[in-house]
Amino acid sequence: MYREKTIFNWKLTALMIVASVVLPFAEDVLPFGERLLLAQIPVLLAGLLCGAAYGAVVGVLAPFLSFVITGAPALYPDAVAVALEYALFAAVASPIFRSFARRIGSLYASLVSAMVAGRLGYLGAFYVMLELKKEPYTLAPLVQQEFVSCWPGLLLQLIAVPLLVIAAEQAGLLDEI
């Protein structure tokens, strides 16, 4: 049984990596464009459905594969900071969700905690990398980007991710966590 669950998790992880690279193409035709944060949804799902390690794999690989395939995000500092942000999504969401009774409250607690931790990780990584490059910068535009102007994506995540996790649970995909 453990082997089948591991194989299933790796398959789902691969699917989430592909989705995280492909979904941003839809941002070109949808309202609010890049503010929908579509690449983040598969990362959050991988962390919640498969576990922190699998979600971290999705989070770390997706931005670099996206760079190789599409040229975006820029490799340094963007993809590096995004990889940390995404890895933190999974590292925070999964343990919180798995530590409490799987109810909607713990799902939202894990989701919001992961979103905040990931964004803070992104800001911290970006700050360190800009300091290392000795580039002039201000953090205000980054804070604006990460916490304010992305509200459509945050709202979408707060709606879509719980619905998808509940659907996965009802389909029996979460029975073994």
C-alpha cells in the first residue's frame, strides 16, 4: 500500500509541476492577468495533497522549468526567490493541515499561513539577493506586489484550493495521510 501511495504522490507531483508551468499561459487572456497567481495553485495543492516534501519539489522545480521553457521568470533573482516562496508554501501548509483534524478551519489556517510564510520568504530572499548584487532598491514595490496588488490571486487561491482539496478528499485521495 505504501508503494502505491508513493507512486501516486510522484505522479501527482509531476502533474502539479506541469500545471504550474502551463497555467500562467492562461493569465494572458484572463482578466487581472498575472495577478491571478495561477502557478501557485498547483504548488499549494501538491503540499496539501501529497505532503511537504512533494510540494517542495514542485515549488523548487516549477520556476526553473518555467524559465527554461518560457524564459520567465528571470533566473536571478526572480526564479530563485520564487522557488523559495513556493517551497515555503508546501513546507508550511502540509504540516499544519496534517496536524489538526481535517476540517475547513485547519485547511484555511494552513493555506493562509503558507501564503504569508511564502511571501515573507520571497521578500527576504529578494532582499538578500539585491544586497549581494549591491543594486539600489526599495522594498515598498515588492511589498505592494506581494501583499496588495495580487489580491485577485489571493482570493482565487482561498476559493479554489479548498474546493479542490475537499473534492480530492471526497474522491478518496486523502484517505492515507
